[in-house]
Amino acid sequence: MNIGVISLGCAKNQVDLEEILAYLKRNDFNIVTSPEAADIIIVNTCAFIDSAKTESIDAILDMIRYGKPVVVTGCLSTRYLDELKEEIPEVALWIPLQDYPKFSEKLQVLVKDRVLKGEIDPTKRVFISPEREAYLRISDGCDNFCNFCAIPHIRGRFHSVPFETLQRELDMLEAENIRSLTVISQDTSMYGRDIHSSLVDLVKEITKHKGFDFIKLMYLYPDEVSNELIDLFAEHSSLTPYFDLPVQHFSDKILRRMGRRGTKSDIYELIHKFRSKVKDSVIRTTVMVGFPGETEEDFQELLDSIKEIQFDHLGCFTYCPEEGTPGAKFADQVPEEIKQARYKAVMKEQKKISLRLNKKRIGSEITALVTGKRDELSYRCITNLYAPDDIDGEMYLYSKIPLKPGMLVKAKIVNALVYDLEAEVTEVLREEGKKE
């Protein structure tokens, strides 16, 4: 039996899908990319913001047109299960997140030619990232309840993956020759506080696995980053000095209205610690404009801070009222045209900063992990400068000799674009497939 899969949303959703794919393969299903060739189609959905919901619903409706049984998983099926069952009765099966432990039982109603066995297992995955890359999801859910965010209503309260499970995952990832490990969750810095452990304990465990060339932490809630974690990165060269700190704003008034902990001065102090203690720190952030009550003075404070701090990478979002969140009920909503103007102003400034910082990197050498060909002339790669999913920009790697996924090389940066960089290979540090 052939199963086609459409997956939307974030890296956490991708990990869900990789676990589902491994389960399907263990039950002898063929995974196909063509809906026409599929006997059953799974749509793994997102429901984070309105545009994601629309994309998910459009994908469901598109797949229904093929006349095959459609199974809907993921966040959309979790948050709006009852409404969707009524509005899209053509869907054969809905499997919300809370039903993943009963995946076999749920899917069995559509499968008549075999008895489904086993469960979804986080230590067994079919990787869909480029070769040698993988995510390690260390927790799910969130307890922060920011006034703009629906994640706690979708993924539930924060809960850490058991330390022993992550140990088995790390062993599996290393055995699969994964070389670039990106640690993710809704709130990475909170890891372990519900199971008598900590992110520092976990990072120390990760460093015991010598097969990883790059180890990056994403989604560090700024006020939860400990000095011990920063010192750990300063001491261990195996840890990649790339830090994702979603600050959201710099106006203390807006931070309080957002339900964020910490202040502008706390954020400044944390960034100073990273840059002063950890060599070659790369700092990424996200900010939000147009949150209810944001005045021109608040926005100017945000823009001035962006100019002053000079983030290596910055993403900007316009506030979107999410149903069920406190922010959606605030009376002082910012008009859409003002949100868009502020978004454009932020991105205009960040383009200048990004290009200026990239130009400074011309002539410097980097270490790069080859993950595959981009086109006839260049290769894709992982470096310490970018996140693995191209949200920051991309490194275009050029070489006079053929390269293969898994090769570790030194390269010289030769050209800078606004967000992207171009580099030429100067030395092969490790041939493909070899381990230290």
C-alpha cells in the first residue's frame, strides 16, 4: 500500500512526521511523493498563525480532489477538530496530536490488508532533512502563555522528553551518521525543569557524542538562559556559537503587555554576555511589530535597539490576533497599514545591517559540512553562520573538486549579498562517510 505525505509547518512538526514515516515503514507501507500514486494521503498540518491555517486547509482540499482517503494530522486537526469534522466531512480520518500514541488503532480503520503493529517511537525516524542534518526535539508544549501565542492551546503545557529517551535518540542519530544537530522545542531553555534535569545537563550529554560537527540551540527564551549554559559554550569548541534568542520587542511596556518576562536591559545584558564570553557568537532574533498598544515611541525604541545591537540575523512578524489569546481581545489594536509600515521599516534597517556584517566576513575562513548539490555550480552546506532551514540566508559553496554529502571542508568567503554568502573550498578536512 502506498501512502503519500504532505507536511507543513515548523521543525517540530517535521519531527512528528519523521516519527510517523518510520512507523509506516515498519508496517511495510511504501512512502510516495505523488498523490496520484498514493492509496492513502496524509496531510500533516500547522495552525500557528492565520496564513498557516489557510495553507493547511488549502492542502487538505487539494488532496481530497484526488479521490483517495485523506488522513489529517498535526496542529490544525488538534486545535479545530470538532469544527473541521463538520466543515470538511470528506476527510476520512482525523488524528490530533493527543492521539499519536494510538496511531495504529486510528489508522487501522482505513487499512484492510494487514494488522498494524507497534507505536510511534521517537527513537526511530525517517529523516527528511538534507543529508547529515537532523533535529533533536527535547520538549513539547509551553508554559509561557505569551499574550500573542496560541501554542499552549495547541501543544499543551510544557513537558520535557525524558533524558533517557534523548540519550537513545542521540545514539541513534550518531549511528545514522548525522553530522549537524539542531536542538529544538517550543522553549528550549526550559528543558528538564519538570524532570529534575536541565538544558546544561543535556548539552553536556550531547558533547559526549563526537560525531556531530555542528550543535545548535534554537528557541532560547531570553530570561531563562543561565550563565552556566553560556560558560559551557565558551569552554566547548564542539558547540556551535549560534544563538536563537526571540526577544519580540525592546519596549518594556510592550514586553509586559505581551506577557513576556524580562526587560530591555536584561536582553542587552544577555547579548553582551554571549558576545563577550563566546568567541564568534552569531545571534539571531525575532521581533514583532504592531502588538496592541504599540505607539510610535515604542516602535522607535524597537528600531533604535535593532540598530544598536546589530543582530546577525533578524526575522520580523506583524502581530496577528490569534483566537483564544488575550491579545486578540485588547481594545487598542494597531491598524494593518501601520503594522505593514513598521514591518517594512524594520526589514529595511536589517537589510543594511545584514549586508554590512556580511561584507565584513569577506576573506575569512569557515568550516562547512557539505549536505548536497544546489545546482551545477554550487553546493549546499551547514556552517556556524546560519540555521539549517534557510530562515537566515544561505551559504553558496563553490569547489574546483567534486564534493559529496558528509564531507567537511574549509572555505574562504569571497562574496557577500544581503543575506547570503558565497565561499570557495580551500581544503578538505574529512572525506565523505569517515568518522573520527
